[in-house]
Amino acid sequence: MLKFIRSITRFCNTFLGYCAGFGIFVMGLILAYEVVMRGVFKSPTTWVMNSAIYMFMWTMLIGSSYTLMLGKHVKIDLIFDRFPRKVQLVLDVITSAMAAYFCYIVSTQAWKMIQTSLKLNKMTDDMMHIPVWWIQLPLLIGFVMLGVQFVVIILERLATLCCGETAEQK
């Protein structure tokens, strides 16, 4: 069962990670376009800055679970690596449980924000006039997937603690 959950989560996280990478590439292109328009043609755009901000929000939030899956989130290795392996596993379970709970809180609040934005038909006040829920959506997607990845980490560490098997062996 853990193997199935891990494979589905890995697929979703990888997909979101590649989407985030593509978003960063596109963001770089539109910012380069703005530099050329502003610097060479003396004709700045009105849409690039907001688009880049929205893309940054999307890429940062949807890419976070992929980053966690790869083990690239910030850790205090200087202290953590000095503990025995079992203590490290227990600390991973505790910190991942706290982080998963935080992700749950943020996800439920994001869901409420999106519902309110949809109910009130809120739009951005810039020239792009985008529905606000579209800008809030990456908060929900990112924190749900981040929370799921933390749960996978908890299950893997518990399996290792209980059965002595690493996640790769199962």
C-alpha cells in the first residue's frame, strides 16, 4: 500500500515540479521581453510585472512538494547528522507530522479563501482582470501536495522504524 501511495505522490509531485520549471522558464522569457521593451524600445508593458508575480506564486507553491520529495528543503544538517539513525527517523516523523498539520491548516484556509472569491466573483484590480481564485489556487494545490508528501515521509520513516526496512526496499 505504501508503495502505491508513494508512486502516485511521486507522479503528481514530478508533474508539478516540471510545471514549475516550465513556469520559471516562461517567467524568464516574459521578463526578458519586458527588459527589451523598456530598455530598447522605451515602451514598457503593463502586464509583465503582474504576470511574473502570479507565475512566481504558481511555480514556488506547486514546486514545493517536488522539492521536498527530492530532499532539497532546508534542514539543519549540522545538528541532525550527529544523531543516531533511529533518532533521526523519530525526528523526521515528529517534524513531518507538525509540518503536515501546518499544511492542513493552510489548505483549509486556502479552500475557504477560494470559496469566498468564487462566491463574490472577485477579480484582480489590475488591467488583466483575472479571477482572484485563480491566483489563490496554487496555495491550495501546493499545500495539499506538500502535506501529502509529508504524510508519505511519515509512513516511510515509520515503516523503517517498525520493520527495519528502508523505503526503497519495500
